[in-house]
Amino acid sequence: MTTGFHTAATGMIWAQKALGVTANNIANLSTEGYKADSTSFADLLYTQVKSPEENPGLKVGHGSKIDKTDTLFSSSGLDQTGQPQDYAMTDARTFFALRTPDGRTFYTRSGSFKLSQHADGKFYLSDSAGNEVLGGDGNPIAVADAGQKQDLGVFTFRNLDGLQKVGGGFEATEGSGQAVRVTGADVRQGYLESSSADMATEFSNMILQERAYQLDAKMAVMTDEVMQTVNNLR
């Protein structure tokens, strides 16, 4: 396989992966508390065509790849719903804590909650999947008055970039450090945070990534045509 064909194929693969990230952002334009992802690219290795003694500046690149995908923890607007079980935080670096039925804890920006009755007959605050919302003490929140503002636990992390994205939120990792409780956080009852994904930005990214994919595809076709021509000359 020639260098040109390999470079074009690599570019197509990574452009397609970048399109997948953008498509996921577009799919979550209306998802409460969603934080958009952004991709950044880095060059692959360069090959020295001739020895440095002959021509030290003659190198051939091998394309690029996605270096990393960052979650953008930027502030989003708050939408007033008037529902007493909806909550939103004004600080973009904080999270609500949820506990799954199997005891796993993860963190979310979405405060769209509801009341769920447990076996003890009490009503607890939970999300739409049935995961329990945790208070500042790390325990599930039992609700006696459905209209009263509850004491939700609000947490942050030393390194937000170290968080691992899961289906409905984020999980702590060694890179993020353990969750740290935030006291005195501004939590609004009857509000939901809108998605941080912006339609204009995402469609602009999609156009750029599609153009990159098309350019790499044309390069692959041209390289294949050149190879066929060379083979026919033998």
C-alpha cells in the first residue's frame, strides 16, 4: 500500500469518528444538562524521505488522528418548568449524585427528577431510570412534602477532564479524583438546565468534517488510479 493511500484511508477513518462525536452532540441538543464534546486532531508520524545529509527538510506526513475528545463544561441557560421535582445548578462545575440499584454512584447535570415509592412505603427522589438522588450526606432523599425544596447533594471534582462519560452522566476516575461536596451551592427548584450543544456550532463542525472526509476519499481514488496506471505500464 502506498503512503498516499494509507494517509487518505487514515484520514477517512478519523473524520468519520469526528462526525460521530458531532452527531451525538446534535442528537442531544434538547437533552437537559447535556455537555457537548469537542474533538482535537494531532499529526501522525513523519517519514524522512532521504537521509538528513542529502535533504534534511524532505519529509512525508502520514495524516492525522483524533488526539483527544474533551467535554466542554460550559454554562448553559436555565429553563423554568415550575415542576417542584426539577432542579438546576448555576455553577457549571458541579453535579448531582445518583445511586443505581446495584450500588454504583455516578454524577449528572440533569435535574429532571420524580418521586418513587420504595418498599418501606416512603417516597424518594429519583431520576427517570429509577436511580436514587443522593443528599449531601450521601444517602437517598426521602420526601415528606412534594412541594418543598429538598437538600440535594452537590459535588465537584479536582479535575473535571478526568471524568468518564457514561450513559446518563459521569463517573469518577483516578484522574478526576474523588467527589467533593460543595456547600452553599446555588440550586434552583423548578428549573432545568438546557443542553450546552449549540446547533450552529455543531452544523458548522459537521460541514468541515464532511469536507475533510470527501477530500480524503478523493485522494484515495486518485492514488488507486495512479497505482493502476503504473501497473498497466509494466
